[in-house]
Amino acid sequence: PGPTGWVTILEERFEGAFPGPWFVADLATGSGEFHWGKRNCRAQAGSFGGWAVGGGANGGPLPCGAHYPNNAFSWMIYGPFSLSDASAADLSLKLWLNTEAGVDGMNWMASVDGVNFYGWFAYGAEATWTDRSLDLTDVYTLGNLAGRPAVWIALIFESDASITLPEGAHVDQVVLRKYVPGPGLPPVPADRLVAPTAPDAAPRHLVIDR
């Protein structure tokens, strides 16, 4: 038997090699290559963070502080991983956001087929680090993913065809974990994360076409 209690599946602090276990891709057309990158432009802790459009742009990375491009569709996916032994699971991250309100923004999502992703979308010019989370036992449309043998998570930045602001989105301190019941432990933990209640967070469905 494996470990019980809270078990960390993935921890991404952007201080080591990147993308490592992540699949990163720019799925936009006609706007150059802008994908997730490990950069020292803005970090919540340590020296590096993940910039949604910092991984390249027509042969070279954007300079720190540059505007994000129009028509961005930058994906960062991890999986599949198993929750077959879990009674709870969640994703947490630090998010820095500076986007056109109501249009451009950041998604943090989950999938059970690696194609259709469901979760939360946030936007706006907060320009400060905030805590975001996804309770994998209560995912928009998908419901409870505990017990599933194959699950994916994704961080996705997107923008439309007009109006861009400096930087867009950065993430740091990404933690994916599951709770495995064991002897002397409650079936479900009391310290599970809950879905965000911020007014800028809305449920969302996106489809990846690889």
C-alpha cells in the first residue's frame, strides 16, 4: 500500500527544469508562438515564476513587462494521473493577473478525457498575487473526480483580437494533491480547499485540439 493522508502529486515552483512533466502548447493561429515559460520576470516566491506568454515569440522570448499578444491561447497540461485511491483532491496556485476585464484571462481546469476541460476563468487588472483553487471533488459539469483512474489538469491563458495589457498572467506555487484514507484517518479531510468565490471567477469549458 502507498502513503495515506494528503499526498502531493505535483508541486511546481518554477525553480527547476521546465516544462518537465508539463505539456505546453500555443494553440492560437496567426499570432506567433507564445507559450508558458519559466521566467525571472515576476515570482511569488523564489527567483522564477511561470509566465503564460513567456516561453517564446517568433524565435525569442518576450522581454519582461511586455504586453501579452492578441489571440493568445497558451496551454499548460499535466496528466493523466490517478485518483482511484483518493477520497478528495485539489489544485492550488498563486495567480498574478493583468488583463482586459471580462474578455482576456486565465483558466484553471480539469478533464477526464484529456480533451474537454472544465473549471474556472478569471480576468481583470488585479496586478497582485491571489490564491486560486480547484476542488477536484466538485468540478464544473464533471462533478466528483475522486476514484477516477485518469485525470488531467490545465492552466490556460487566452486573449481576444483587441486590447492587450502588460504581462497578462503569471502563476507560482502550483500544488496538486490528493487525500488517501488510511487507518485512523477520517474518510474525507476537514482541510480540503473550496472553489473560489471571487467575483471575477466564472465556470468555463474549453476544448484542446492537439
